[in-house]
Amino acid sequence: MHRHLRSLRRMERDHGWINPLLEEAENERMHLLIWMQVTKPSMLERGLVITAQGCYVLFYMGLYLISPSASHRLVGYLEEEAHLAYSDYLRALDANEIENRPAPMIAKEYYHLPDNATIRDVVLHVRADECMHRDFNHMLSNKYK
């Protein structure tokens, strides 16, 4: 949002950054919706997610105003951790430590998965998304130098 407002304020192009950032935000929103379908969080868990999101947004906005480069680098590192977490999830699925249930419909529609898709298929797609987000944010951080 900061980039968008700055582009409007200065009346100059943002050199194509806004659309990819919006696409990344939409993709992350879909990840949240997919995993909410899978895990069926309680009201307490939903409240904790909302609280964590609020704290993160405030922190991130402040950091972005101080150092956009550090903000994108932080997101790149968070995406690296997400990739590792999804890799651990895959290992647990493959070891039958976690049941490999059918994929939720929202994931099948979003990723165009076949009717017989499983959670493992979803994890593979989400993990690939996280790799793209990681690389994109590290690239954006490098652009500020």
C-alpha cells in the first residue's frame, strides 16, 4: 500500500511492483482460506490469528516506513521458514504421521487439482508458492540497494 500511495503522491509509475505484490497478497490469502478449511480452527484460535496478524501488520508497516529493503528481506526469510515448515509437513505425510486426507474443494479450485487430489498435493503447490514469494521478496530487497 505504501508503494501505491507513494506512486500516486509523486505522480509517477512504480515500475510494475504493485500488481505482483497484490497477486502475492491474494495468494497468501488463499493459503489461509485453504488451511482454515483443513484445520477448522476454533474461535479462540481464530482470535489468536487475528491478534497475530494485527501485531504483524503494525510492526511491518513501521519497518517498511523505516526500511523497505529490510521489510522485503524479512518477508523473504519468513517465506524460507514457511518452505521448511511445508517440507516437514510433507515428510510427516509421507511417513504416515499425518493422515493424507482429500484436498478441500477451495484448494482444488484454486490450484486446478483433480478430484482425487490430497492434502499432499496441496502442500506441494503451497510450498512452491512460498519459494516464489521468497525469491520475489529477496529480489525486491536487493532492488533498494
